[in-house]
Amino acid sequence: MDIPSGLFKRKPEDIARGLKRAVFLSDRTKGTKFRSAMSMLNLYINRAGRSLPSAARARLETAKEELRKVFGRSA
């Protein structure tokens, strides 16, 4: 899955829409498209670790909720 550069620095709504677009354009995903998108978001959060500022972490956690909405999933 190819993610546009700078995607994780955008607003939560834009992150969710960008991840959805990326997984549907990719043929290299495993499992469901939702799981692939959520995995990429979690991977980014986990790789940043403690160096991720709290405001950025909060924005990315909100992006998880937005991603669920975009895919029609419940919390």
C-alpha cells in the first residue's frame, strides 16, 4: 500500500479518507481493507513511540475514530 507523503500530518478526517483511498487503490493488502488501513495508522503511531508529541498522538487517535466512521464501523 502506497501512502501519500505527509498524510499523517493532516487533519484526522483527511488522514482517514487518505488511508481509505490508499487501500482501495492498492492490490498489496492482506485481510480486509479496513484492517489494512487501521494497521498502517497503528504502525505509524507505534513506530513514533515516545517521541510523538501529545498533540500529534491525540490527532492520530482521533483519526482512528474517523477511519471507523469512513468504513462504517462502530467503535
